[in-house]
Amino acid sequence: MSCWLVRVPPLHRMRWQRGETRGRLTVGDEDRKQRVNRELSELLNELRVALPGVQVLFAFLLAVPFQQRFTDVTVFQRDVYYGTLLMSALSIVLLIAPAAQHRVLFRKADKEPMLFRSNNYAITGLLCLGVALCGAILLVTSYLFNGVLAIVTALVAIVMILALWVVVPLLRRRSGAEDV
């Protein structure tokens, strides 16, 4: 009895068939409960990818004020630091919220509403992370270089984050592409 999976037609639907066991795993034919469970699991796995980066950024930001040269920062840099720290913390709260709610609401028949809430938390958390990343770039480059280079570098980061995290997915969504 083999457990390997083979892709079988039709290709536009995700249909998988077990090797010699003749058992079928058909994602295209999953019921509502199975789909919610799968989507929630996918969302939680995606958040596991984002969280370490946010936590490293937050740890860096927590250490910055305790450096000797932090007293040399301008009022602008201090304000950018403060905003970046808050955005980073908010991002962590929003990205951890789905896992925390999943644990607290265990077996409370709240998975589908939790999935939609968690999706909103994840999107908002990623946008806060984008702001925090741009703030960190602005902070470091304004400290090391002149203000013009810092602003240009931060603007490039903003454009890239908006393009890759917002515009491309929205264009893909608008095109009517269906996730099966």
C-alpha cells in the first residue's frame, strides 16, 4: 500500500488521488466545514512565517534606545523611532491574535467567523508590519546618511511593499482568478 500522491486531471481543480490505495483526496469537492478548517490552517501557517521577522524587528527596536549614541538622534528620528516601535508592536498583536483566539475558542463552533476576523487581523497586521519596515529603514538611513537619501530609500520601500503586498494581490483578485 503506497501513500504517495499523484496529480490527476482536470488540472484546473486540485484533485489528488492516493497511489495504489484508491483512496481519494478531493479538495475541489470539500464541504464547507473542511474548507473552513483548511483555510484556517493555511492562515495560521502563513502567520507562522511572518511572526519571526516582526519579532526580530521589534527586538531590534527595543534595544536601540539603550545604545550610547541614541542620545545623538534628532527629534525627527526619535519620532520615527516611536512610530516604528508602535507599528511593530501593533503588528505583533494583530498577527498573534488569530492563534490566541483559536486557542481560547477551542471547540466553540466559531471557526468560520474566526476565520474572517483572523483574515482581517492578518491583513491589518501585515500593513502595520509594512509601515514598521519602512519606518525602520527611514530611521537607520536618516541616522547614517542625509535626509534626502533616507526619504528616497523609504519611498522605494513603500512602493515595493505596496506593489507586492497590496497591488499585485488586488489585481489578481480583480481578474477573477478562483482559488480551487
